[in-house]
Amino acid sequence: MNRYLKAFHKLVSNLDAISAKYAKSKIWFLIDALYGYIRYGITPNEYVGFEFYKKSNIERKRYFTNRDQHKYESRFNDPKASDSFDRKEITNQVFSKYVKRDWLYTGDASVSEIKAFIDSHEKVIVKPVGMSSGRGIFSLSKAKGEGFEEFKQRLDVNVETSSELKDVLIEEFVNQHPKLKECNPSSVNTIRVFTVADRNQNLTILSTCLRVGGANADVDNYHAGGVAYPIDSETGIVFGAGYNIDGRKFTVHPSTGKLMLGFQIPNWNRLLEVIADLATIEPRGRMIAWDLAETPDGFELIEANYRPGLIIMQQGGGEGLKPLILKHL
């Protein structure tokens, strides 16, 4: 409930600009948002993210909402396979074919092994295993003099034994392709590919986007100031403005000034081959959002998301994907 209250307060603040633009009172939009929630399961974040305030009921019915996800999730994704996608250290094991970076799970390591791992890399990124949306992630850079002591401080632990360490994954920071680095050099900017497969494992790409981090951010997530730019799934070209978590649009990336419209993801056909192969490794997950980084040597799986972010999945294309998704039941 706290999450919904927070989203509601955010909706109220976002309505100032919307109310002024459409010359209607905030009360009108709040009533409309409430109606959308009751009838279609539209959350406050979805109301802004999908721009439902300017869509007809016919258009609204086409969106796959948070309520739909709860209703259909277990019919697409076998709960018994959830750890393969939700637990980051298990994801790295299951999909090891496309995880070439060094990594260490603190739950399986001694204090000396953890220290040695951090000391042996120029930069590492630390990820809480059970969290999402970029929460709790931080990096350690040898160039900044950061090492094991900073690792303990950031986790707020005073470790003497490995059992006192929190449940985290430590990974070598990915050396991304120079073209992707141009978009925002501080973060690993990933391509998110949303796929759904029918019961015969026929795979469909629902949508694709390029997630680019904010200024000085390590990650490209919405919640860390990132912007998601829609990609044409056939060509790998950014075809529209990107969106941030508040629904603001950007054709030029706000932290670098790079024009993103028309940006071509290098080696796109190879990426499509990788996605098709990934989907066969754990077929019990039939609707997944895959996050891949491109390196100078190929593509690297960063995360496989069991509960795809529904706003980012449907926002860039300007139309809902519910009819297409449900065809795969």
C-alpha cells in the first residue's frame, strides 16, 4: 500500500503540468485516474507513463497493466523457475554462455576471497541479489582509491566472517562497445528486449529499447535517472524520443547532449540471434525482459527479468501490447 500511496503523491505532483497543458482541473484527472484503476487496473505510474489522460477507453483496453501481470504471470512463467531470473547469482549460472565478466557471490565466498576479488579488478559493481530497479547498486573504483573497506562501509557492515556479509553479487564492470559508451560514459547502457513465447516456444519480440544512464550514474535504470529510447526491433535503430521515469521526453540525451533519434545499435542481427538462443536456455520463463550490454567482443547478458517493466515495455511504441501478449497464452 505504501508503494501505491507514494505513486499517488507522485501523480498529484505530475498533474500540475498536465492540468495546465490541457486546461482541466487536477480533480478531473484524479477522477479519471481512479476510473482507470477500477476498470483497467491502471496504476498512478501507468496513468502518467502511458499518457492515459489523452487516450480513449478503446486504446486503454489494449495496455497490459500491473493488474494483468498479476493475473497472467504464472500462466507465462513457471514459479518454479523464478530463481533463474530473480536471483542474480543463479541467473549468471543458468545463462553462463552469455556471462563472460568475472563475478562473485558473497554467499559462497570467504572474506579473503571477497577482498581478493575486489582488489583484482579496476572497477566492480555491487548488486543486492534480491532487489530490482537499480536499488542498492553501487560501484567501487580502484582509480578513486575504493576497495574492500569502502565495500564494507557502503553495505554498513563490520565483517569478521563471511556469514556477516549481506546477500550481494560483485561483478567486474563491463567494458562496453565504444558506440554505446558515447551515449553516456559513466553507465553501462543496455538494450532491453521484451520477448514472449507460446507453449510451442515460438518466440515473439514485443518491443526493444535502449536504456541510457543519467549523469555520473553507474546504472541505466529509470530509478537512477536513466532514459529509455524505443528501438525498431527489425533494424536496431532508435525511432522516437526517450522517456524518463516522470514521463518526460528526450530526443537528445540530457547528460551528454547526444542526439539519440536515429542511433544505430551495432551488430543488431547478432543481438537477435543471442536473444533467440537465450530464450531456449530456460524455456519455463516465457515472458521475459532481457538486458544486454554490447562489448567490443559481442553481447553480454546483464539481467533476465521475470517480471518485465510494463511501462518501459509499452511506452515507446505508443500503443498497448495486451492483445499480442494474450495471443501467446
